Amino acid sequence: MSQPDSSDRLAPVLRTVRAGNGFEEALEQILQVVRLGLVPGGERLPSERELAERLGISRVTLREVLKVLTDQGLVEARRGRYGGTFVLPRAESPGEDELRRRVAGVDVEDVLRFREVLEVGAAGLCAAHGLTDEQADRLRDALARTHDAPLTDYRRLDTLLHLTLAELSGSPTLTAQYAAVRATVNDLLDGIPLLVRNLEHSQRQHTALVEAVLDGDADGAREMMREHCAGTAALLRGFLT
């Protein structure tokens, strides 16, 4: 019996991504293809054109996704008549043990859902109740710090922005719960690489989120925060599951 072609094997995983988090969701799906062994080590991924069409993204975005996989030692590009992007055989690395340690005993889906509930709620509360001039300045300052942050400081300043938003919601209980869940999220995030494309995208979402809060647009703030959390969740699922 002949093996199913690549399209059949990938059908359960590859699907059109949502516009808001195209890069992150495409990376999540192709990581799943590789980690699930749907394209075994030594075999070629579908062509760039096919992947881009199936995911509903531009070839420029797809190439950025493939570069991340190349940098992580998961695939390699080969030139020539029989070239393409080939999956490399899986090899245990020091990072694999660390990732397993971080995930062990953690219900990743539960953490991500709880984080989304708290973050979306905090954003909506801040926008609906409004901020004083002093509070608005604190939020703008926290956002500005993330814009200028070097990679080594980004995660810390990103955390401070989100904690500021939680605190400004006016609920000490929500703030305490968010601080606890964010510590778990950061422990998971520390096990995956910082991706410049993702950080640039996150910064645009941060800016839109803060603008919605300051404009008193509760629905807009909740929706942008939900989209932002979904992007982070897609990366973590891709690397950790």
C-alpha cells in the first residue's frame, strides 16, 4: 500500500490561520507538523507556495516562520533541482530536558485559559471604568518602556506592562491572581526562544490595547487582549506540546 501524500498527512493540522496572529499560528501549526512526525526526519515539507496557500499567509510571513524552525535546528533549506525545506532528524538537546521539566506538573491549557480570563477582564475593566490622568500616564509609561527594551529586558518589561494593567483594574484580588499565573507563564516562556517577529507583533497589539483602554473602548480592549493572549498561547502550544 502506498503512503498517503503530504497533503493527506498534514490535513489534521494545517488550516487557514486567523488574521490577527498569522505568524504565531502558522509557526504553531508547522511546529506541530514537525514534532508530531507528520513529515519524518529527512523528508521535505510541502513547497512554500502550498504551505502559504493552505495557511492563508504570505510567502514572506512563511519564510519568517521557516527561518525560526531553521534557527531551532528543526529544518534546513536545500538548493537545487531536488531542494526545498527538509525536516531534520530529531535529536535530544539540553533544551529538551529543560522544556520537559518546565511542563511537567503544569496544565498548560488551564494556565493559558486562566491567564486569558484575567487579562481580558482587566483590560475591559480599565476601559469601562476609565483611568485618572495619573493612571493613564503610568500605563503610557509602561508601554513606552517595552518599546525601547533590549531583548534581555523585554520579558520583564512586558510583564510589568501587563501587571500595571491588572493593577489599574481596581481589583487587588485580580492583580494577585494575575501575578501568580503570570509567574507560571513566564516560566514556560523562558523555555522558548524570543522571536523578533513575534515581539514586533506584540508591540503593535500592546499599542492598540493601550489606545483602546485610554479611549474607553471596553469591547475593543477586551478583543485586542484576547487576540494578544491567543498569540502567546499559539507559540507555547507549538513549542511545548
